[in-house]
Amino acid sequence: MDNQARTKDILLSAADLKKHFRTRAGTVRAADGVSFEIRENETLGLVGESGSGKSTVAYTIVGMYRPTGGSLLFRGQDIGRESARRPRQLKKEIQIVFQDPGSSLNPRQSIRQILDLPLRVHGALDRRGREEQTVRLLEMVELPRDFLYKAPRSIGGGERQMVAIARALATNPSFVVLDEPTSALDVSVQAKIINLLISLQKELNLTYLFITHDLSLMRNMATRVAIMYLGKICEIAPTVEFFRNPLHPYTRMLLSSIPVVSDEEQELKPKKIVSQGEIPSPVDIPPGCSFHQRCPHRMEICARVDPIVVRNRQDHEVRCHLYTQDMQDTQDANPGRRTMHE
Amino acid sequence: MAPPLLDVSGLRVGYDVYGGTLRVLNGVNFYLEEGEKVGLVGETGCGKTTTAKAVLRILPEPPARIMGGEVTFRKASVLDMSAKEVREMHAHGVAMIFQDPTAALNPVFTIGDQLMTAIRYSSLEQKLTRKEIRERALRALGEVALPDPARILDNYPIQLSGGMRQRICIAMALAANSQLMIADEPTTSLDVTIQDQVLRLLGKLVLEKDTSTILITHSLGIVREWTARVYVMYAGTMAETAPTAELFREPLHPYTQGLMKAVPKLTGEGIAEGIEGRIPNYLDPPRGCRFHPRCPHRMDICSQELPPYFEAGPRRQVACFLYRDGN
């Protein structure tokens, strides 16, 4: 893909995005120089363990946090400002579905009231029109009409998440952030929701940022996968390439830790790499490459210099000194990208 | 053949709530032989934890009520035990690891206080001195691969990570040298790399100590990698049991089949449809097979009679009328 084609269909781009939190224990660098692009109609899977900063990235994109640094562009427009100052049109375009529908839906409201609010805020519809629209939204997520007058508590967890999805779709967005939408649910329910999300994406031309810790799920859903560790993206690649050729040692550790259900899957897991150590506190991020203390391939340079991102011909980016050997012992002065030699 | 270490038959447990009785366990049958590692897999609300708690006699009664069945542990009838005998069983016979290590540990006592209490009560007759108890505690922390055990003894739970807390719980469960360990979703609250570490550690320790283990989980992957035999549980009944490899080679019960298809695979075959409907309301569960309203293969008989276990091979049983002719 040449550069021009690449930039043309980019919906959202983050460059060196930072979000730091001041706490009594010190500054938490939750997102610390995150760069990625999301293209129209794709699903970018952002995968990481707890504390990696993946939700911080999500919340910054939807405008719940104001970035500490870096830029965030949506269709070329700067959205790196607080939600309150975002134009309403922009808020309509970017919606979010949270992890726990038990706490993201108001327990005192009926489903009708929950779906009505975004229509009232954003739409030009009259009462009658809004009522019709709420029914249409329920139909979109394959829930029966009589759900309108139910309370969130009286329906199942999967159904609640469907309502949360319907609410996100109420403003007719083009971009939806899905923050672990199925991790609180059982697999049989997860399957239904994922299938629904996939068909809605096709129908409504949606673009997804899918935040999750489940790599197996991303194998089946994402267009591209990004791995986040301690506030930084360490690897990003198109899904097939990503799973065929995982490069970063952390990615391999993650993959090898996944419990799988068949021998064929077992074959795909990287061998000879065992999980060791724990994710350090984001207040006290190790110097150099933040993963070096847990890395089985660590080299002398890793504790000193934070690696830069290199990209290979398969559109596969990785941030690791194993792939920047020719750069060794030069200080990391050049934040630009280099082409990886294979 | 020696009788199994643990034998549960026809166990029925309900919860009395406003509006009726939640009939959760509807005749649970399973057994565990000495030294076996058995998995109990099922989705939220299927009664896995209720089963474990009933076996350990730690169900809150009321609201819970044991409505029938038998539990035999080391030839003793657990359901008939006095409070003293139950304490005795907890001290020497069975240990449990809970899902949430944060809730399982008392936040206002140090790790040392809690671990040493567990050790003291499981070895009362040995009359250990404080120093010996402390030494055992240090050794137990070393076994679960925690660095700097002496410092950790003085730590409070909040000062440790989730993975470390669960290691403490494992150390406490193993310190009593129990014959049977029930691990209830021990890694569900942990990240996948930490889960891998904790499960490997647990596997190594129960092997070393020859502890019979029941691993309760909702993850088919963990069951496959960790256990030798599996029970699949659905809505308060055991749908199917089989040696683990057999179950994954050919799941028999329609519920197990649906569940397996719904698991996202690393091979990227797409996502299957999942299982229609949801688990029944235990206030008014369906008659007959509790899975029949969701079952793609349901027959007339399924809504009338509770399917018994049909033999479907060596150590393989399935509670489904599809297999009544023995195939």
C-alpha cells in the first residue's frame, strides 16, 4: 500500500498520545506515547492486560479525558480536547459501549428512557419519531419490542449489553469504541453479541476500536491487532500476519499463555516462552524498554534505551530492540519509523 | 476397586428466597478418585460454586437448603456431620481456593497472621511452637514462588498484586496438607500471563503433594490443559462427564457441543452462533431435561423426564436421551 492510499481512508489517528494522571503515589503514565491509525470500516483490536492503559486510550478518544500530550485527529479534525468543548456533531460520531452493562445503564430508568435520552440530546425528532426510533433501535439489536418497558435489572447480562449497544447506535455514529463489551459475559452469550456487532458493522458502515484482553476473540473479529503494554503499543499488524508471525516477546508470551481448546490451536502458540514476572506499577515504569525485566530475550541495550518502532513490508510494526539491531548503541533520538530488514 | 475419595449422588440444593425456592442443584452426581484432577466446567449460574460449597458444608443455610442427596468423603457422610466434624474436615481433609483472593483474605490482618493461623489450626495436635509455625509459613510462601517471604509475612493484602494474593491463598490451602482441594475459578480475576503462572504453579504443587483436585472453571481451555477428567455442568445437573481428551475430541451433550463452538479459536474460524436463550429461572425450572428449551435436538421425552446418565464409553456418561440406545 502506498502512503497516499493509506492516509486517504484513515478515520482516526493518534500520534504520540499521552495521558498522565497525578496521584499521591506519583504520576501514572497510563498512556505514554501511543500512536496508531484506524481506517474506515475496520476493527482495530487493542489488546492488553489490566493496567496497560487500553481503557485510558478509549476514554481519551471519546473525550472523557483530555490528553496530556500528543495529537488525536478524527477525519483530520483535532479532537484532543475535552468532551464538553467538543462540538455536538463530533460527539454524535464517536460513541462507546462499556464493559459492564450492569453499571453503565441507569437502574432507575426503563429501556425506553435509556434509549430516548441520546435521541433527545442529539436528534431533531419529535416525541412520536423518537418512540418509533427506540423501537427500531431495539430491532437492530434483535430485542423484542416489549423490552421498552423493562428495567435493566430484569433482563439478562447479554440483553443488557445489547441495550447498551443500541444506545450507542442511537446517535447514528460512524465510530464506536467497544471497551471489553463481552468480558463480563459467558461465551455462549458472547458469541451472539459478537455476531451482532459484526453484522451491525456491515449494515451501518461502522468502524470499531475493540478494547479487550482476549486475543482469541480478536483473531476472529479484528482487521488489525495492536498490543499494549504499560502505556505503549508494542506491536501492531493486520490480524492474519499478526498471528502467523508474532514478533514482540510480550506478544509471544501472551499468546503462549492462552488456554486453548484444540490441538490445532496449540500448534499456533509460540513455544519455548513461558510467562514470568508481573506487569510493573504504571507509577514506576522501568527505564528503557518497559518490558525488559520480564523479557526472555533481553539484551544489554534494553534497560537503557526505549526501542523505536520499525515496520516491515507486511504493514507489521513492532517496538523491540531485537528488530532494530542496526540501531544499537545509537541514542534514541529519532522517533521516526524505519523499515525493517528481513 | 477402592471407593472414591469423594462421592456425590443426587445432590439437590435450593435457596429459599422471597417468592419461592430457587431449585438450583437438581440431582448432581459426581465422584473423584484419589489423586485425580477433575474439572467442573459450566457457565455463570449453573451451580458450580453451590456444589463445591455444599460438599464443604459452607453453604449459608438459610437461605440455602440441602433438599436431598448424599455426599461421602473418605467414607464419611458429609451431610450428616456435626459442626465439630465439619471443622475437623476443614482442618485436615479439604481446602478451598476461592475466585477472588481479595475477598478471601482479611484486609485488616497481615498475610503472616492469616497464614500462620491456618497452619496452627491444621496442626493443633502437633503442638508447634510459634517459631516452627513461622518457619512453615515461610516455607509455604517459598513454595508458591513468592520472593522475599519474610517481608510478605508482614504485608497486608492490599500491598500485594492480585496474582500474589492468589498465591497466598494457594499457600494457605496447601499448608494444611489436605487430601482434597477445591479450586473455584482460581484465576478468573487474573490476567492471562499471570493466570498461566498460577495454574502452572498449582499443577506442580498438587502433583508434588499428591492432592486430589477439583478445578471449577468456566474456561474450556483451562480444563483442557489442566485436568484428566471433566464434568460439564448445566443448570444444576451434570450434563456429561468424560476423560478430558475424549470430551474435546467428541463432545456428546448438545450443550457441550454448543459451548465448544462458541469459544473463539486462535485458528480463526469465525464466531459460531452461540446457544439460543439463556439459563432457566430456578424459581420455575423447565420440567425434564433442563436444557430442552434451548436444545437443537429436543424430542418429546426431553420435556417430560429428567434424563439419567447413559453410558457412552469407558468413564464416559452423558445425561441426554439422544444416547439412550447406547451410541
